[in-house]
Amino acid sequence: MDNFAKYALVDRKINKLIDKLKENKSSTQSERMKITMYINVVFTIFTILLSLILIWSNYSKPVIDFSSLLDKSNMNEQSIFFPLNKMLSFPNKTGNNSIGVTAWLLIVNRFIDIIINKINSIKLLKN
């Protein structure tokens, strides 16, 4: 009977310590999650502001102009991106065969997302 009382006392102490450890672990995880979320919000705001500044400063200039690839004699009739030419050259109203800064930012953003997903999948395969 004495062994049972000692065992119960030690078991309660162990359970208290395990509960404290779980509480500390959850509070640490919540702090990390708050910090990560704050960093993500700041990075997203920075990215949005930088994109708006790029769009505003390069509003009328094409990023890439493909007009030099075409025959100069009938350039107005030709279009490399026929159904999408207005959408791809969006802020730039004069460019028929060009890519504007908005479309360029969307293309680069998608390209970066693909690369990050590939890198993460490679890391998961190594683990």
C-alpha cells in the first residue's frame, strides 16, 4: 500500500510537469505563429506597394516590345499576341506588340510561385 501512495504522488507530479510543458510548448508555438503571420503581412504589403510603384512609374512604357521582330511595312496590321494584345500591353495604350508592366508582374509572380513549389517538393522528397 505504501508503494501505491508513492507511485500516485510521483505520477501526479509527472502529470503536472507534462501539463506545464504542453502549456509552454503551445504558448511558444502561438508566439511563433504570430511572428510568422506578422512577417507575412509586412512582406505582402511591401510587395503590393512595390508593384503599385512599378506600375505607376512605368505606366506608358512597355517592358518588352516585340515590334522589332515584325516587318516594318505593315506593322499596324500584324500582332504577335492577337487575341490577347490589349490585355498583355494593358497600361501601355500605344503598344500593339508589347508586354506592359502589369502583365509582366503577373507572369513573373507566377514563375516565382512555380519555382518555390518545385523547391518545396524537392525538399519534401529528400526528407
